[in-house]
Amino acid sequence: MTVTSTDRRVPAAVQVARLLLVLIALSHLVVPIVMAAGEGALRDLIATQHPAFGAAEVARSADIAVVSGAVFHGVLLLVCLLLAAKLAGARPWTRRLTTVSQLLSVVFSVFSWSSSPMFHAVIPVVGILQVAVVALLWVPGPARRFFTR
């Protein structure tokens, strides 16, 4: 696939990183949907963790968690899709921004892990994909050369 004005081919590692970013973006789409669908379980969890909360406070806390999760993951979804598209342009800033965003997402997932068991099965898988994206952009020689020409 030729994608730049200088007719350079996108290395396989960068193409795989782009595909992984799309998969990661899809996970950011699924998270708020699952949270909204499981709001009852989320309320139960909040009530268990905060027994002093009344029913209204538990409901409000669950609503805040769902809305803030949707906003946060919505932003990450857009960032991942934008970066997946822009990486093919071989601009160094796209590799740096992808690296920072994916590593910060791994760090933020610690918060998700500690706040709710709802996504314990998914968080490590997505984290591995995020680290793989970074490795694919920095480790293979063809990928490094692609961003330094």
C-alpha cells in the first residue's frame, strides 16, 4: 500500500500496529456499552464498596461512572483511530504520540483494574496489544527507518 507523496511503502510492522490500534479503538467503543448494560452490577459494586451511600447516591455514582467512562473511552477511541490513519504518513510526531497515548492508557488501566472487576479479563489483553503497538513502531529496523527518513 503506497501512502505517502514520496511513494514509500508502509512497513509490515507499522501496518500491524495500525491494525492493532483499530482493535484497541474497538475496545474503547465496547467498554462504555458494557458499563451501561451492566449498570445494575456497577450499582451493586458501588453499594458494596460504600455502604454509607444511600440508594440515590449509589445511582448517581453509577451514572457518573458510566458517563465519565463513555467520555474517556470515546476520546481514546478517536485518538486511536486518528493515529491509525496518520501513522501511514511516516511523520515522527505520529509515532511519538502513539507511544505516549498507548503507554498512558496502560497506566490508566491500573485505575480501571482497581476500581472494578468488570473488565479484569480484558484489561491485560488490551494492555498487551498497546505495548505491542509501541514495540512494533520502535523495535523493527524498517519501522524505525520509516519514521526517520
